[in-house]
Amino acid sequence: MKQLLCISSIADGTPAREIARIAATSRRFNQTAAITGTLVFDGASFCHYLEGPDPALEALLSRLAADPRHERFAVLFEARIEARRFDLWRMGYALPETQAVRLDELRKLSGEAALQQWLLWLPSFELGD
Ligand SMILES: Cc1cc2nc3c(=O)[nH]c(=O)nc-3n(C[C@H](O)[C@H](O)[C@H](O)COP(=O)(O)O)c2cc1C
């Protein structure tokens, strides 16, 4: 099993209603593929933390790389894991009043440092229950 931390920016011209569509597709597909984690959006950038079986993640990565609704897609961190951090898949938001959080800042960090910063932010994300 692997974990991945990815970042991308919403593409110019992507209507806001696409966010709901992305949430619905992700929930359906990730459940059947045993992919867990979170997708957080701050109004400009998406940060994707994914964990699951290698073949399912590989397949998802190639679909993500080809999706025109976002751009500057990059994998910031990738590692093998024994146990999951999340037991389900959730989409949520970085709240604008949390001044410290600008998801795009993660691009300046690489590897483990990006994961650590994301873990520090995690409790401030609005992920629902
Ligand atoms: C920011 C972003 C995150 C996405 N996350 C997922 C995801 O976690 N799981 C998923 O199945 N699709 C996700 N998608 C949608 C995929 O890119 C793709 O549209 C979807 O899997 C359907 O693939 P298909 O159009 O090849 O059938 C995401 C799209 C975007 C723009």
C-alpha cells in the first residue's frame, strides 16, 4: 500500500459546480477502489492525500494528470505504508479565516516536509463528520 500527497490548481474556466461533481465521482470511485484520504480545496488549490493499493492509485494518478479541470498537478510526497491514516474518503475545505493555510505554499516544500506541513494543517480543515 502507498500514500501520496498531491497538489494542483483549479484551471481557469472551471465552473464552481464542477467541485460537487469531483466530490461525487471521487466518493464513488475511491470507495470501490479501497482508496482513502482527503481532498481539500481552498478556492484556488486542491490538496489530495491518498492512500490505498498501488494499482488503484496508479490508475487514479493517470486520470488526475489528464483531467482538464485542474492544472500544475504535482505529486509532492510518495511513500510505502503499512497502515492507513484514514478509514474513509472525505472531501473538505480549507477555511479562508485560517490565515495560516494556503495550500499552494506546499509547492515550496518537498517530500516529507510537505507531508509534515499538511499534517499540521489537517485539524483546521473543514472535513465534515
Ligand atoms: C482536483 C481533482 C481531484 C480528483 N480526485 C479524484 C479522486 O480522488 N478519485 C476519483 O476517482 N476521481 C477524482 N477526480 C476525477 C478524475 O480526474 C476523473 O475525472 C474521474 O476519475 C473519472 O475518470 P474518467 O473521466 O476517465 O472516467 C478528481 C479530479 C480533480 C480535478
